[in-house]
Amino acid sequence: MELTSLETASWFLDKPEPSAVDPTGQRVTAILVSRNGAAWLPETLAGLAASTIRPHQIIAVDNRSEDNSAELLQEARRQGVVDVVLTGSTSASFGDAVHQALAEAAGRDDWIWLLHDDAVPDPTALSELLTLSLRTLGLAIAVPLSVRPTRRRHASMTLELGASISGTGRRHVDVEAGEAAQGQYDPQVSLGGSTCGMLIRREAFEALHGFHSAIPSYRDGVDLGWRANLSGYRVMTCPEARFVHHQAGRSERRVGTIAQGRRRSEVAWDRLMGMRLVAAHTVGLARFLVWLRLVGGSLLRGLGFLLDKAPDQALDELRAMVDFVRSRRPVARLRRRVERIEASPTDRQRANALRPPWWSTFVLLGETVADNIRQALSSGRDEQISLGDLLGDEYESRLGDRPARLPIWVWVAGAAALSLIAGRRLLASGPVRAHQLLAAPDSLGQAYEVALTSPPGLSGRPSAWLLLEALGSTLALRPTWFVVALLMVAVPLTGLVAAWYLRHHLGQHRRISWVIALAYALLPVLLGGLNRGALWLVVLAIGLPFFVAWLHRWPTQTEGVRAWQPAAGVALALALAVPILPLLWVPAAAAVVLTVVRGGQGAWSWARAVLALGFPLLLWADWLMSLRLTPGRLMTTPAPLLNGATNDVAWQMLLGRTGSTGQPPLWISIVVLGVLWVAALIAALRLPSRSPVLVTGLVFIAVGVALSRFSVRIDTSEAMPDPSPWLLIGFAALLSLAVSWLSEASTSLARRDFGVAQALVGVVSMLLTGATLVSLAWWVVGGMTGLTRGDSAATPLYLAQNERATGASSLIVDQAQPTPAWALRSDGRATWGQGETRTGALASPTGWEWAQQAVAQIVAGRYDEDLTAHLVTLGVGYIAVIEPLPDTVAALDASVGLRRSSNEDGTVVWALVDLPTRTQVIGSDGAVLSLTPSDEVATTAPETRLALSLPVDPDLRVTVGGVRLEPVESVDWRATYDLGQAVGLVEVRQPVPDQWWRWIQLAGGFLVVLFALPSLHFRAGADRSPRRAHDLEEAL
Amino acid sequence: MRVKDWICLAVATVAVATVATAVLAPQGGAAQPVIPVQGQRQVACPVGDPAFGPTTVAAAAQTELTVWQVGSEATAPALSAELEDPAQPVVAVGDQSLGAVSTSSQHGKVQAVVCRPPISNGWWNGVWVTESQRSSLILTNIDSTAAVVTISLQGEAGPLETTGLRDLEIPRFSTRVVALNSYLTAEEPISVVLKASQGRLMATLRSQGDLGTDWQQSAAAPAVLSVIPWSPAGEGNRLLFLTNPSSDRRAEVQVEALGLEQSYVIAGAEEVSVAPGATARVELSQALRGQGVGLRVTSTQPVSATLVATGPDLAGLSAQPGLGGGIVLPVVPGASLALANPTPDPITLTIARRDAEGSEVGLEEIVLAEGSLEAPLAGDAGSIMLTASGPDLRVALVLSRIGQTEGLALAPLGVGGAAGLNIAIAYRPTVG
């Protein structure tokens, strides 16, 4: 006998030598059940006819098909392919038909071979099944390998090989559906499997009382196998036996199924069968827990589908759950049959071992999420591009540009290294501070307190941006971590998003698109945004490509739930943009309207536009409404009080030089943005169809420049609108124009001889590349050096410590500035929210006036005899003057109630002799006792009052030792309370107003995020997607 | 629209925007709030011993003021006040325009000062402590808490060792006269530095002897640019005393004359080197040849500068800060104003005359380019309000006669009041 290579190596593989068996003599009754399967029946019958072993008898049962299945079967009988054709009933299950056939069968054969009308057996299928059965002692059921239909000469794709069931009723298959079936599988014990092609030992079938009516379809094979395992029989898969299975039922192509008879989808029916099966196989007290788990799990799955924008799936799940709850009798009947098995502990243990572990659901969930994220990232114009492709040179090689050179990790490591070098100032401890970035609160709780509560004395709502910062902090766990993370990833992440946009939505595949993406990512750096700590500019830069991408999708996604995704995406982008710069809503609305008009998709498109544009206004309605008091904020960016002066030289604004701090040297702005201007203008001339992009960009730039000329009133202060957002969008448009031209020109000129046009493209490409490298260098060298961490070095450290320890404030005046600047600092640092509006004592008009007057006197080198008295009410413990003028020093030195405290590094500090704090107990005789945060009110005399350096606010809740104090008439401008007999610690709280609205905001935001995100298609992973199989088959 | 139209439109948009923005000056500077300095101003005036001659303290303000002698009750509020021969130093309290002048003819000579707020640091140069010329510091505590001061003396070569001048306590509402001659006698004039470690006080240097009699207020804090409003015209010596307070750095000083028509470096004062902690004396008489000029002193290190004029009377005038805000002064008969502008930009001094009832009776404007001048003040009663268009104008009262008594007194206005003084400040929470 000639040995095959496998046999030669069998000793090495340690496989037992298969014993020689002869299946040809086995008596097999094949039962083919048909129900409206005419579309596949001819193929099935042909496969049956080609079988190398003909069953002893082939009985066909037609369950009263409405198509010509019965005629096809009769014709097959006439041709001798089948022996008998029986007629069943329309309501009969597969099991009923099998039972009917066995009752009519001639004689009692050893084996039963079950056949579906939509499954084509390989010629050797029966032979292989019998061979395995004969070789395996105690084998009662052999389950063949089901494969998907494929094109001729294409590799077979695995569908399933045996099946099991999880505790939630989920169908579980051990093999990876969709992989090529290349003979890699070995026979394995299994809990059960599909009835399609199942070979059953007749003796065992009868011992098990056959199929049960409680599981009329889908899970009947698993039920039978499960009971067989419990009864001590063996159930095994037989991968050598193949069936091409169309799964006409699951893919909803068969009509007249039992599920349809019950007005249920096949998915819902399958779920019901799964739940019934699990419930029926659970005995004892555990069945109640299992019942609860099945119902609860089903509800959760329904919710999951709903969140995944699959309402039909959610409905199926809920219907299945309801049917399950109602179907107690069938479950009870099947459970009684299971209970009668009297399985031995060994058999029970063996059967349990064949079921997936409890955590398999979570593993599957994770895999599904990961799969779908990958799919989502690879979606777009070029469905074949994945994130990995995007990052690796393999992509280029696939496109035939160049061979792969650097793996992904090199790029990632390089970006991380550059980010670390650029953000070296962030590699320290303490909160991050910059010109436009106040220190983050210490905790999430404080971040939300700032975001949700208005400062005492102010009627306006906190800036919506603060809530976004708090939400971002939640994701990063701590506010400071959020700031650090966002600044660190700002450039790489923006670049990646821009690259994604360029490749997936503009279809830019050239290397230059990488350069353009990087150039775009560096725009915030060139505008000085990172140096100033303008987190909002980073968010805007990241969000802008998404906004444009969703606008691109608007005309193309017009069907079903998916049609709402672009609208939700636009709504989400605007929900982020409005808190940054409310005025941006106007051009965004124009863009949406233009898109809808050009798309011409009718009323529903307008409805989606209303959603997209109305949602951000509704979401931030409370804040926007409160802006009627400070309408100037509509034109400014977050923390407008931190905005610096604008650039006096108008033309420099066209080079991104807004005049604020943190900008690169002038020559860098000229080189980089000058190149961009040149490239954009050339692109506009060479690519006429894109001229509107140029116009759009220029309009944004012009608006930004024009707005920067005016100051707006914010809360009694004047602030300059920051033109950075307008310039960012304008320059982004110019970049987009440049890359479009370069890409199209490269493609169109590729096959022409070298000429002026190619030279122009080459020169512009090189210029853009060089400019981007210059920008990159600036980012690394000085693009983030304006950031600092920890307490300020401009004032002595003890000042901040005193503020925290005593609850006093410090009046800080910087005379080094051309216009002396000042702040009333508390708790050691200024934190989020204080750039939006005056807070603390300054929220009071009188407190504000007194503080300003004190500063004016200090700067003027004069002093008022009431200076210290006013400062005491403000809770000022120290006055610190940075680089004071001699007159100032002389005046403060000679002021009553002040004492020179220190003079270090150009900062002179004076302490108020009485060391006041912001919490003062005022006796009936006017005596003042200042309290630190840890001080308790020990005893009180009649008419003793508690004065806080806060404006009067009826919402303030002040307690002493847990006793809430009643407000009394203020002694000056401060919130004053009657201490009564209260003793103990003083606590001041500002309740969150309209909490219900916050919940609505949260829910609304969540829903929009949900709709905007790509669907994760949980159904695909949960049941291996019969519909997708169908889709695939249809595609084939 | 064709492509070219689009591009033209775009370029035109940017061009218009750019031109418009170039025309529209950014309102950043104007956006900063300008705060008028308000509040009460309090000044203290020295008085002489009635036994040696009469003293008059006169005060005026835009609104009502009160005056009180230390340890006494305040007067009723009025637009102006005048006290003849007060026994104790006088304190005047009013609005930020408040000004007061104390004039005296002690020992047959003329003394005058423009009263100032209390101080905690003071510098005096060119102080004679010889056998024939005695100097004393008059320290008056006008507050309700005690003040503690330390006085240190510096000679030509550096600090002078003295005992008994540390931690001098001046009880509340009291005056203490520190006779410097009791501590040392020096051939050459010395410098006096006062530091209050607690509280504040009115400090006036009184000098009397053969050279004449003089009251002198503290000089401005040492600086690299000092301006002495006036070196009076006429005969006599004009001595400039320069004190370098640094303990380790030598100061190289140049002295320029701010004449009426030009400024020039004074011969012999092109490069004066002042050792650390030392005082240098520069003889200006020969170079100035009797001309009245202002003096601009520039140095590589902060120095304190005082001009001392001798002749018919002793008169000292130290470097002063610019007149930062408006101030109302009672009219002193026979007095004139000495003005010095050390900057190249012309400064306008507005003099508004008011009668005793506060009604404006005249308005005069003096425009002064870089240089100095002396302008006589007409009138015998009422008040004048001085307002400068820039912060750098130095102003001093020049008084050569009180009644029949002749002499010379130079009384700088210092920073003046703060009436009409608007300060641009910016609230920035990130400061510090």
C-alpha cells in the first residue's frame, strides 16, 4: 500500500492509526424534509443522488409547500433519487416530519440521516459520517461540517461544525465562521449541532424519544445532542463530511416557516428557542435564577440593540423574551423529559463541559466591539483601507507607490517621542497653566461643581465649555490628566484625524496628504494655541474634519436609521463648537443648509437639518439664554477674560499672528503660512472647480481679522475676540484646496512628459513639505513652552500656601506689564471658570469696584486711608506687587495696616496686619474675627454675624456645625448671616440649579453621540449574522 | 460665476478686510478699564517754633477738607483752611486733590514745604551737621499706633557709625525731634536714611545755622534717572549731592542742565563716579553761572540726588517724581512755580485759579518742551489747581519772601494729588 505523506508522518503527529471500517453495509434511513424549498431542492437532490453511498431508503417529507417542492420531490421519486414522498402539514416542525417519516419507514434501519431541502451534501458526506460513527464507540450523533455556498473553485467558507449553547441561550460554535475550510478541523465531541446532515443512531434516537415539540426548529439539534450527552451517548463532529448549507430559514429567504406562522422573525424565533432550551435543561431551584437571567439578559440585549441603532433587532429580542415568558408549558414539558434522563454525574459534567464558559459572552462582546471598530475605521470611500493601512507603509505598497519601509510602531514611537519633547514642560507635577489656561481643579467633583454651579452673586449659567472640560476630565479620570493628555496628543491626534479625513473622504492617497495632515495638525501651534494652553482650539481642530466628513456623508446616507447619522454627527460637532465659539453656529448652519439644498432630498433631509442645527442650541439652551446678559460672549472663545491684546499690524493677521502670546517668530509665520497662501492661490487657479473652497477659507480669515478689531463687553470687562478659530478654519480650507489640487494634478500628470505643470506640482509639494517641517521643528522646540505646571513662580510660594491654609485671598498686581494687570487670587491658584466671569468677592459690584480702586491706588502710588479696610472685606491677606514702581512701594510701605512681608525676585509682598480671611465673624461691637477653613465657631454672643467675602446670593447655603444660617442685612456688600447660637465648622455650598435639565442635557448628548458613532453591529457577533451570510450569498 | 470672478471676489474680500482692519485701530488698549483714583488723601505739615517766627499752614481741595493739629480736634469741613502759628504739626484730610503748604519765617529766613502723606522710608542728602549748621529730623506720628524708625547716616566715604539711632519709637500722635548734631559732627554734608519698621510718620529735615534755615522733605527713592525740578537762579553756591545706596556697585553719574531752550551736560559733571555707600558732592555754581535750570541726573546705578543752594539762604531740593495727578494748592503770595520736563515730548501744565469760594477765576496753560522754567504765580488768595498732561513733569514751589522776610525756599510738589488721575488696569485671573 502506498503511504501518503500524512500517513508517513503519523507516528510523528502521534495520531492513532485509524481502524479500517466499511460503511457501505450500514442501513441508513435518509429523511429529507422540505418546506417551500424549491429554490434549493434541485441542488440538494442532485447532491443526494451523487452520494457515494446510497442510503437504504430515502424518505422525503413535504410539509405542504406552496411552491413546486412537492412536484420536484415526486420527480425525484420517479427518478429513484428518493424512495418515498410523504406529505406533512404546514404547521409541522422538522422534528414532526422526521417522526412522521420514521413511522412510515419500511423496516428499522440502524441510522437516521437528516437532510434539509436547502443543504447539499458532498458525495462522500454520508460515507464520512458512517465511517466516524463506526470507528467511535458509543457515538449516537455525528454532525457534519456546514459551509457557505461559494463560487466555483473558491475555497469553502466554514459556517458551523457542531454547536452548543451559552447560559443566555446564545448559539455557540467552536469554529470561526467565515474561515476557509481546508481540512484543518478534527472530529470533536460536541453538545449538539444543526440537524442538517446529522447522522443519528436509530437506537439512541428512540431512547431519547426523538425531537421535542418545545424546540420545533433551530435548536432542535442541540437539544437532541444535549439529551444524548446526558444519556451517556457520544456526539461528535465530522468535519470530513460537508454540506453546503444555504440556511434559507435563518436568512429569511424561506417562506412559510414556523416563525412566520407565529408572526415572528427568524432571529426572534431562534432567540426564543435558545431561551427555552436553556430553561428546560435547568432543573431544581436554579431554574428560577436562570429564568431571571434569561429575561434580564434579553432586556439588556434589547437595550444594547437599541443603542446600536438596531431597533428591529431590539424588537426581536423583546418579542422573544415575551414569548419565552408566556411559553412556560412547552418548557416544563421538555424539562420533564430532561429530568427523566437520570444522567450520571459524569455525563452531566461532560455535557456541561461542552458548553461555553460564562465569560464567553464578554469575550465575544469584546471581539465584536474590536471587529466593528476596525470596520468603522476602515469604512469610507475606500472600504479596503484600515487604520493599520493608514499608519503603515504597507498601504503605499499596496497602491504600488513604494515598498514598505517602516512598521507602525516606529511611527507611533516617533510621534510619542516628539510629543514628549515638545511637551517637556508638562513632565512635572501640579496643574498645567498657561496664558489662556487656568489651573484645573484638584478633583472631578470640583470640576463638576465649577461646571454646574454659577458663582455666587451671578445669575448667568456657567460656561458650557466648563461642562465639556468636566466630561473630558471624567474620561481621563482627573482634570489635570485630561489637560495633559489633550495637550500631549494634540498634534498627533489632529494629524491622524486629518489624515483619516483626507484619505477616506477626499480620497487622497498620496504621500503629500500626510504632509498636509501634519500641516493641519500644526496650525494650532502656529496660531500659538498650544503655547497659550487653548484646549478649545485643539478640540476645534480635532472636530473640524469630522464635521466636514459628516457633511460629505449627508447626501449619500439617506436610508433608514443611517440617514440620521450625518445629522447627528453635525449636531455633535456643533454641540462641541457652540461652547467654544457660539458664533460658529452661523457658518455651520449655512453649510448645512447649502448641503441640504444641493442634495435635494426633500422634507426628511430638512428635518435632519433641523435636528443638526437645533440640537446644539437646545442642548446649551440654558447657557445661551443666560448670554443675553453678556451677548459679547457669543463672539468670544472660552475664558475671554484671559484673552490678550490683538495684533496692531493688520497684515500679520493674515499670517496667523493674532497678537496674543505664544506665537512663533515672525519669520516662521511668514515662511509657513506664506507658502500656504501661495499653494492655495495656485491651486485655485489650476483647479477652478475648487474655487469656492478658497472663497470659504478667505471669508473665514477675513471675519476673524475683522472681529479681532473690536472689543466686546464681558461682565463689565472688555475682551478681545480671539480670531484663532476663524483663522484655523480658514487656513484649513486653504490646505484642503492645496491638497486637492496636488492630488488631482499628480494623477492627471502622471502619464505625461515632464513639463512646467509637473515642475509646479513638485515645487509646491516641496515648499509645503519644507514649511511643514519648519512648523514641526517649531512645535518641538518652542510650540509648547508657554505651558507650566505647579504653582506660580511669580509670587512667593508661601502666598499660595497661606491662601489654602487660611482661606484668605491675595491681591496680586503685575506692574511689569505695559498695562498693569491684577488678580484677586484664592486657594493658591486661579482655576477653571475664573476666566469666564468674575468670581468670589469680585462678583459683587461693590467688591469689584473696591478691588479695582485698590489696584488703581496701588499702581498710582497713592493710597486711601480706607484701603486696608476695603481689603479686609475682600478677604485679602496679602498684597503682592510684581516689579513695583518706587511710588507704589512708598505708598504701600506707608499705608496703615500693611506690613512689608518679603521682597524676592522683584516681587514685593505686604501683609495686612490683621491677617483677614474670607470668612469673618463680626461681633455686635464691630470686632472682627477671621476664620480659617479649619477654624470652628466656638461660642457666639447675641447679634454676632458671619460675613463671607462673597456677594449676597439667596441660593447660598451656609451652615455652621450643620445648622443652616439665615441671611441678614449685609454689613457692607458681603453675604452676611445671623450666627444665632450655631457653633462648629462653617460650610458654604452653592446648590446645583435645575438638575433635571442637566440630566436632559446628558441624555441628549448621549443620544447624539450614539447616533453619530458608527454602528457596532452587535448582531453580527452575537449570532454570527445569518443576515450577513445572506447578504454575502446574495453578493456572490 | 467664473473662476476668476471667484478668486477676484475672494482676494477683494481679504483686501477690504485687511484695509479695514488697518484703518480700524484695534481697541485693545482702549478696552482696558480706566479707573479714576478716588478716596481720601491725607497730608501732614511741619510747623515751626512760634518763638522763632510765624508759621502758616494753608490747605485747599476741590471738595471739602478738614484740618487738625496732632492731638487736637479737626476743623469743620471747608473748601480751604488756613492755620496761623499752629503749635503742633497739622494734618489735612480731603479728596485726592488735596494740597497743603506750610510756610514759615524762622530765624529771619524763609522755609516752605508742600505737605505730604506720611512715609515709612526717607532719604536726605546734603545735610549739614557742623558746628555752625545744625540739622534735625522732625518725626511726627499722626496715627493711633506707635511708630518705630531707624536712622542711618552716610558720609562721603560711606556709612557713619552712630549709636542711639536704631528703633526709635515715636508714640501715637506725638512728635520727636532727632537732633543729628547730637550724634555726630561732620565737616562735609552727610546723607540721612530713615526706615520705619513699624508705622509711618511725617518726616521733615530742618536745618538752621549760618548758611540759613531750611525745611526739606524726603527725596524720591534712589533711581537711575532723577530729576531735580530747579536750581534757582542767582548768586551763591549750587551744590549737588549724590548718594549711592548700593553696597557693592559704583555709580557712574552724568548731570545735565534742563535749560529753557536746551539741555546740556554740565561741565565737570560729565562723569561723576560715586563709590558704593558713598556721597559725592558736585559743584555746579561755576558751570551754571547763576542760571536757573532743572537738573537731569542719569546714572548706572540708582542714586539719590539733592541740590543745595546757599547764598542769601539755605535751600535744598531733592530729586522728585513727576506730578502724577492733579493737585490743588493754596496760593502762597510771592511764590513761583519751577517746572522741569526731562522728556522730549512737550507737557502742558494747566493752572486753574479759584477764588476763596472755590469759583474758577482764571485758566492758564504752560506748554513746556524738554527743559525747565520758572513761572511766577500771581494773586494773594484763593487756590490753584495744577494738572499736567504727562506724568513726567516735575514741579516745585519757589519762595523767596514771606512778608518782609527774605530768603529762599524750594518746595517740591512730589507726586502731587491724584485728582483726575485715571489708571488703566487689566483684570487677568492668570496674574501671579
